[in-house]
Amino acid sequence: MSIELGMRLARTHRLWRAALDKALKPLGMTQSRWLTLFILNRLGDGVSQKVLAERVGIEGPTLVRLLDSLQRQDLIERQQDEEDKRSKRIYLTPTAKPLLEKIEYIAEEVRQDILNGMSEDQQGELQTLLQHIETNAVRIMSD
């Protein structure tokens, strides 16, 4: 049962992201681009490249290439960290805001479709259970 549960969680995660990819394709957004913008928006302006790489789940050099591309599209800007001159802080540009609104809207539609047929109580219970699993996983990783 437990192996099946882990595999189901992983498969569900992949399918959810694939559904988002499909829905966001008309915006010309690859998974790495929309996910980076989405996470950056959630974290707020001024996040360090290191923290962003950790949250997106990619290595620093890969993130740098991705940020180069997003900067060429005028979706982000990088500024030197005043406290650590070796570090850069990432900021969304005004150009990114309308795109992020579209991404958020589409992501919400996909979420509603995926959770279709589940009551709010069931969704809340699922959220609680997933948070419990996440907390345990974080604890295990930090031990």
C-alpha cells in the first residue's frame, strides 16, 4: 500500500503539471518558465536566485539560463544584493503582471477541473493530509 501511495502521489503531481502545461501552452509558456514566474510571484519581489532555484527545484546554472531568457522577455529584472554583492535579487517587471494574472486564472481553472466532484470538506482534508506528509518529508530531509 505505501509504495503504491508514493507512486500515486508522484503520478498525480506529474499529471497535474502536465494539465497546467497543456492549458498554458497558448501563452507560449514552457513548464520551467511558468513555474518560475508562478513561484517568484508567490515568494514576492527581491528573492535571491539561490532561494528561487531551491523552490523551483533546479540547479543554479540552469536557473541563470532561464532567468536570462525571462529577462530578455522583460518579465523579470535582476539587481545586485546590497548586503552580498555576489548575490542577485529577482524582481517581476510590470510586463509580467498581466501575464501572471492569466497564469493564475488558468491555474485556478485547471485546479477546479482536477478537483471536480470533491466537496470543500474533502479538499480541506486532502490539504491537511498532504501538509502532514510534506512536514514529515521535510523533517526526514533535515535529519
